[in-house]
Amino acid sequence: MDWPAFLEAHRIDYVTSGPNVRKGQLALKCPWCGDDDPSEHLSISLTKDAFGCWRNAKHAGRKPYSLVAALLGCSFSQARVIVVQYSTADPASFDEAITALGGAPGAVQQPFALPEGLPPDFKPIKPTGLTGRFWRYLENRGFDDVVALTQQYGLLCCQHGRWKDRVIIPLYQNGKLLGWTARAIQPVVNAPRYLSSSPAIKTTVFNEDILMKGGKVLYITEGPFDAIKMDYYGLSSNMRATCLFGVNPTTDQIGILRSLSKRFDKVRILFDAEAFEPTFLISDWLSAENVAIEGLPDGVKDPGNLSREQVNSLNSRLTRG
């Protein structure tokens, strides 16, 4: 059972640290204790089917159905359907959840057609339902039109397995799928924020095929969401962005950047605020008259945190200069 997804979807407050939370758990107010629970005394295991209340040992169990029913005030049969929705490979509808329980299939949506080479677990990002939290993550990252965003960059999501709780960013080279990188939408323990399908992605740069058309300004950033933020709000004025999937470019990537720099009027290296040395090294490696280092506004640590207004302001300044 994906408890964080369930609780977030139903706007139920929970904590992941505190006196009642051990490693691999989250905690919330016990629904059976009600107002008698002064804090989050009901702990839920994230690694096995188990929950229990520190105040009352009777408020415990190994199956999630009773807890879901208590939290939502629904029937036990309704709770079973909800548990299936948050325990399987992202049913697209209520009917699919019923089917998973062995009931009548009803009007089940046709499966989403993925680009060839992507795992079937990857799903489209929708504003409601089980993938709604990925939608909200993108909105919280400062994107005002998630439909346009996901279509422009082919963004997907995954709810279980190796790519669980990550936004999937497919990467192409010469028109063929090279792989993908995946960004966690919540804090991770003993895992990187970005997880990539293979080292092959370091033989390309983000948006390589599209950027070969050239433009006014090319921003070079560290991570995919840095590039997406700059590219998304620069599209209308032909100001584009790419990234290196880190601060240490490969020889392949340097070669690609040198080729791209000839296709843009200006190239600006826009790394995170603390990445001084890598920024200057890339500037030296490219060594072209139209390449320069660009700084971030005060208080902004990386390009992915820029607001739409800040991106537009930077674009306007470079256009005038």
C-alpha cells in the first residue's frame, strides 16, 4: 500500500519524523482515538503491512482495510477498492480497481500507448486520480500549464518498482529513445534525487535533437528540471535550454555543446549557485565568443527554482544586450 500517495490524495496530514516515528514509518493522528490523540500516535510501516497506535494497543492491524475505512469514514468494501487502487500498477479508473478485485470489468479505459522502449509501468500524468500527486508536484515546481509541459517533454510517471514516485523524462538522440532519467517527487533515503536508466544518457544532452535547429539563446544547466524550467518559459521567444545531467560533462557532451554553440546567437552557462569551478571549466572547454557565464538572482540556488517572472526577466535582459 502506497500510504504517502493515499494520504496526500485525501489531504490527511502525516509526519515522517518525530518521537512516534521510527525508520521506515510515517505517523498520523489515530482515527480511533480521535481528539484524545494530542499528536501523531498512529504509526504506519512503509515496508510491511502493519500499523499500530502508541496510545491504545487495540488500534492496530496487519491489513490496511480497517484503517482506510476509519480514516475516510467509508464502508469496508469501499476500503478494499481504495486499497487496490493504491497497491497495484496504477488502475486508471474505479472500474479497473473493481476488475483487479475480480469483479465485472465495466468500461475500462484503453491502455496508454507508450513510445517504444519505455516500460509499461510508466503512466501519463493526470490532474486527478492516482497520478494527481505528480501533477501537483509539477505545479509546485512553478509550471502553469502541466498539460502543455508534459506534452512538450513527454513527461511520464511511475508508481511502483525501481522508478516508484518519480517523474520520468525520456531522452532521445537522432530520433531514437536513448533512455530516461527520473526525478523523485519526495525526499528519498539512500537514493539519488535523479535515477537514470543507463550511463548512455551521458552521451547526449537534454533536448539535443530539438536544439540542433538553433535559436537566440542556449542555456546550459546541470539538471533536467533546471533545463525544463528555462526551456519551457523561453520557447515562445526562441530561447532554449539543455542540461548535462550533472556538473561533469563527458567528451561526447562537450562535442555536442560545441556544435550547438554555433547554432545559437548566445550561450549562457547557468549552473547552481555553488558550482563555481565546474562553471568556469565548461566555459574554458567551449571557449567561444558567444559563450558566457550567467548568474542567478540573489537567494535563488538553482535555475529550477526560478519563477516564470524571473526567467522572463533574464530572457529580456539577454535579448536587449
